[in-house]
Amino acid sequence: MALTQMALDSLDFDATIALAEKVAPHVDILEIGTPCIKHNGIKLLETLRAKFPKNKILVDLKTMDAGEYESEPFYKAGADICVVLGVSDIGTIKGVIKAANKYGKKAQVDLISVEDKVAKTKEVAAAGAHIIGIHTGLDQQAAGQTPFADLAAVAGLNLGVEISVAGGVKAATAAQVRDAGATIIVAGAAIYGAADPAAAAAEITAIAHA
Ligand SMILES: O=C([C@H](O)CO)[C@H](O)[C@H](O)COP(=O)(O)O
């Protein structure tokens, strides 16, 4: 059993809301993707928070510095999860964890471009990170990479932290990701690129929840 997260990666405010209207009933978590939050800012979070009270919302800030200062306003505005980069300083990561704990929310550490993902996972789990993000980014996907080997290595640690997996996950690979130990399955293109995004989201969620 895993939760599903839909990555809203459009730059357009209204298109993002319209897509969220379609998929929100069919996923557990709405993600405001990095390009989307950079383009639209905290106003988009406030709008989604008001419109979709039943969904958790993740803001993919990919914070690299000033962890507490950058993330706190987003937790205050209703984010359930904010993302900090694993390649950032441990002080930055601890700052996001501190802000999350202040609001009873969660901090996710994204392992994108981290060289030693096992060592980093141990370090940030000990620091109190709530979720580890195994993430093959869009540019890495374009170069042929996948998240599966990293997922196996991190899940094998059995540290008891939640594990989120992103990077081209689709219905055909969702069961593999779930069975390998993911507690959150992320899908972006597999949903927003589908002819029927609601149906695509429902199909992935049915697999994740099985
Ligand atoms: O986080 C993402 C990317 O780095 C842009 O910010 C995507 O939202 C994430 O990779 C999920 O999208 P798909 O890989 O298309 O499923």
C-alpha cells in the first residue's frame, strides 16, 4: 500500500487549477512542481489549499539554502510537505525539518544528484527527515536514467522513514515501485500527458493502494 502524488508541472496558473480539479479526487497528494511554484509563487498554494481541503499538498521547493526561512511561509500557508535538496548543507536540511515540526508537517529530502544516497539517507533520517525522495529528474530521465536501483538501495536500509519515488513512474511500473518499498508514488507526465488525466490518476492510485 502506497499513497499517490500527482506532480503539477505546468507554468500556467489557471491550467494548474483546472488539472488539479480533474485529478484531485483520484490522488492522495497534489504536488506543486518546482517550475510551477517558481513561476506562480505562494498564491498558488493558497488557492489549491482552499479548493482541495481533502488532499495533502507538497510544495517542491527544492530548497538549497536558508531552509527554515524559505520553507516556513509555505507550511504556514498550508503545505503538508516541503522539499529540501539532499545536496544542500545539513544546516539547511535541519532548518526545513525544524519548520515542518513547528507546524506538525513533514520535510522531504530529495536525493536528486546526491552521490552517496545511502549515506545521505542515514544522515538525514538521523536528523529527523520525515520523507526520503528518490528522484530521477526530468533531465536525467531524458538521459535514460530511472529511479529503481536507488529505490532498492534506500528501501534496503529499513530505517522506518517514508520513501517517495519520482521519475517517470506510470501505471506499468507503479506496482514495481510499490512492491520495492515506496510509500509515496509520484506521477507527473503519466497523468498530465494522458488523454484522460482523471482516469490515468485513478488507475495509478488503484495500483498504489492495492
Ligand atoms: O520533480 C519533478 C521534476 O524535477 C520537475 O520539478 C517532477 O515533478 C517529477 O519528476 C515527477 O514527474 P514525472 O517524472 O513526469 O512523473
